[in-house]
Amino acid sequence: MPAPRLATALNSPTLDLERSIIDGVSVIEHWLRNEWQKHAVPFYCSVDLRNSGFKLAPVDTNLFPGGFNNLNPEFMPLCVQAMMTAVEKICAGARSVLLIPESHTRNISYLQNVATLQAIMRHAGLDIRIGTLLPHITAAAEVDLPDGGKLTLEPVQRRGNHLVVDGFDPCAVLLNNDLSKGIPGVLQDLEQIVIPPLRAGWVTRRKSQHFNAYDDVARQFALLIGIDPWLINPYFAACGKINFHEKKGEDCVASTVDEILSDIREKYAEYGVKEDPFVIVKADAGTYGMGIMTVKDGAQVRALNRKQRNKMAVVKEGLQVTEVMVQEGVYTFESIKDAVAEPVIYMIDRYVVGGFYRVHTGRGIDENLNAPGMEFVPLAFEDTCLLPDRDARPGSSANRFYAYGVIARLALLAAAQELEKSKTRTKANVA
């Protein structure tokens, strides 16, 4: 499959940071191997990146990734091999897994993701069934998929401390459900292994906690290859006790916006960047691109109209936003067929298994692309994301894809450390 042609592939200014990563490959890979000996890698993960040429940084890390159906199908063997490694670490000798998806029975694209995950695990030698938490599904239900396949959803049952479906008592429970609404009682205190752990759900996890962990990882990595950590790390800060409907907490958000914009201006002046800085204000918990806005002045927060406040006040499952993260906006100067694009990288265990460009014809280079109307173009980088090509033409896709894989794995490492810290906090609260 040919690599997508990027507008930035022709722009030499994008090469400085990528070249530093390419030249440091031996040191980088050795360092990452050592880090994975210290930390338990998340089971799977996807990372949204933004590449503005002078800066390449993660802006979101998802520990319950959907979208496996958008990966290049030619890389199924890579996914299967990584899945074998991931499962062996979690449950040695595992033969059966119960997959619990989101409750998006009408979202056919998401169900294609579930079917792809099921196929990956079956190829890895696992007996896998799909359990649903939806109360109205009381018997096995088949869903027709656009590719001609079918997906069977079965109601989960609790037997003692085991989660089962009819005639199937699995070794492990795999969540592809981010638990935004909370942790259902049926999932609590199970004897089976639950992956990812329940504390990885948005009921407890916060994006600001993840980027706190990423701060440390980015500093170590920057020191390792001799770069400014800002080049791979967006500024951010969190604000709590927010109520957009009642205009509570907006002073914290507005002042934080202005502080971060000031910090960005200093960096832009240092690196000769001519663009106007911006920030993204987003819900500190949640996915699906909800509760997000682009801001270029703190005054905009105080001047939100009713429609804008309603948009920011509620996220997935109708949950109220009470905490936000203000994050440095990273321009994306990549485009495919004149549409703005950003890379999303997928990993199983510590292995990059593919990715895609999220493309949006109706959004700008300073806007969130995870919105209705987005499209996906699979990345073609089975080798190039894992192996840098030192002899490639400057600006080549091979170099860019390897850099993507490195930065995504840094976010994965930060997620590993984030989960370790949350486990420690959980134990302390119990004590």
C-alpha cells in the first residue's frame, strides 16, 4: 500500500526534529527497552499526534482504543504477533477472553472495530466472545456489518466472582469500554483478570494526570537526544470546579489560557515561529472529541454564548464537565488532498501495529479534527514506523513515520507510569 502523500513531505523545515530522532535511533531503542523492563506496558493504546514541523507532540492518549478497523489490513500479522505477546504477559496460557465493548449498537463503524479486534485475537489463538452490558439485550443478537460479516453480542452474566456469557467462562475480560458513566457493579471485584484495569476508565482517569507523567518522560527523552523538551511536549494546566452553564470557574480557565499563551509566545519567538499561538480547552476526562474548543485569548472564555456553553458543558453519555485541561494547541501542517490531517498511532503491548490519518475537510489547522465529518486514511508503515531509513531522501515519509512511532511510544510509556501512580493512590485510599 503506497504511503499517503503529505504536503509537509516537501517542506525542509520539518526535518530538524525528525532528523534528531532518526540520528538517535540506537540510543532511543536501547533506552525504551530498558524502560519496558521497569514498567508494565498498557495492553493497548492509541495516540493522537500533531505535527507542525517545528514541533511533533501527542495531544491525547486513549487506553480503550476504537478504530482498529481503520488500520491497514495488510498489517494484520503484525497485530496478531503483538496480541500474542500482550496476552501472554497478562494471562499466561490464556485460551478464552470476553470482550466488553461500548454500548454503540447503532455505530456500525465502531462495531467494525470490535469485529477487527475479535479477528486479531482469534488469529492469536484465543477463543473470544463479545459480551454486552446493554440491559435490553437478553439473548444473543447478531449485527450485520457493512463488509458482509456479522457480530454476535451476548448478554453478560455474573456467576460468583466471574463474568460469563452462555456456556463460556473466560480466563480474562478485555474492556473496549472507557467506563465514562462509572464502573458497573457487574465488573467489580472479579476474580478474572480485567484489562485494562478499571482505574484506567474515565470515571477516575484524568488527561492532566497523563500529561503530568508525559512531562517526566519528555524531559528524560529530550536529555537523551539533546533537544528542547518543548518540541515534543505541549504546555498544559488543569482547572477544576467548572460549571459552564452557571459561568463558575471560568476565571481560572481564562487566566490559565492567558498564562499558557504567554509561555507559547516566548517559545515561538525563540524558534522564529510566525503563527499566532492558540490553546485547546477540553474536558479533563472523556473521549469522542466532545467538550473541546480552540481559544486564542482568555477573554473568549468569558464571552461564550449559550450554544458554546452547552457544547462545553456536556460530554459522552451526557456527563457534566466539572474539570477541564487547558493544553497548548499544536498546529497541524499536514494535509491529504487539500484536507487537514493528523496522525493517530496504534499500539498493542509495546509494539506499533499501525495507524491512520484523521482527515477533515471542514476543519482548520488549529482545530480539533475528531468531529463529525472526519475520514480516515490508513498509514502504510509496517517497516518505516519501526525502522528509520537513514538513506531516505530528506523529508521522506519513512523518516516521518518512524518519528511518529517514537513519540507515540513515549506517550505509551507515560500511560504506563500514570497507571502505576493511580494504583498507588488507590491502595492508599483503601488503607
